[in-house]
Amino acid sequence: MKEKLRELYQNGQAGITPCISANGLLKAVDDAVEIIGSEDTLPIVRAAKLKEISIACNETIVNGVDLTLDGETVHFNLSTEDQANIANLFRVVELGGTEFPYQADGGVCRIYTASEIATIYIAAQTLITTQTTYHNELKAYVQSLDSVEAITSIAYGMTLPDPYNTEMNEKLAVANEQMQAIIARLSSAANA
């Protein structure tokens, strides 16, 4: 059954029929809850929602970032492997490297300057930190809810209510300060 639902959902993503949407899957969860019984509903719906938002967070990160480098807009995927590659590139810069070859998605391998590598790294880390921080606050919010209706209304990307939004912004401000410190340190090293 699970594989059939997955196939129908993937069909919908590809524009193929027969298909089922994310809302259709949630309706299926609602139907399952009705069959199972309301006393066991909340944990089931909460678990499904937590998995849904985790998947959405991961997909957002993996989709990566677009950057304009040397007058050209390029895209960098942020799969786990790409994240490791970008971190390694940045390590070259940290160790004093002034340029290094790399390839943007769909592009050809070219030499990136230390400044461009730092830009790629900071953009990647900013996206990862922003999405994981948002996800963690959204997860905490979902775990605080005590009704099926409230949980099913949650959507990844929605504005968080307080105190979750305030907590997220405080954490992101710390991350931003650290990114600015990295930029300042790299700038100092380049000018020395």
C-alpha cells in the first residue's frame, strides 16, 4: 500500500495520472485516523507531519543555491556530497589557497578564486543553517500542538508563531554574526 501511495504521489509530481497530491495523502491519513480511532490519532498525525516537514527541509537544502559569480548566475546543489566538496574547497582557502577548480551544477569545471569559494561556502552554510533552524523550531511547534486539525494545518515555509519565530531569529542572528566574522577574517588575511 505504501509503495502504491508513493507511486501515485510521484505521478502527481511528474504530472502523470493516476496521481495523488500531498493534500490527498493527508486526507488518506485523516481517513486512516478515523478507522484506527481518535484516541490514537494525535501521535499518528504528529509523526506523519514531523516526517513531512523533515523531508521538506532536506529537499530545500539539497535543491541548493543560485549565485552570481563573475557576472554569471550559477547553481550549486547541496546534496551531502556537494556539501562536503564545498567544505573542502573552503578548507583550501582557510589554509591559504587563492584559487581552486570546481564545477557548478550543469557547468564545466573552472577555477574559482578564494573570494568566490568563500561566497559559495557562506551561501551554502547560510541556507543549511536557516533551513535546519527553521525546521527545528517548526518541529518544536508541531510537538506543542494538541489537536489533529492544528497539526494538519502546518505547512513547511509558513511563518512561525512566537516564541518559535523569535527563538529562530535569535539563533540565526548568532549564525550571521559568525559568518560576518569569517568574512572579516578572510578579508584581513587577503589584505595582509
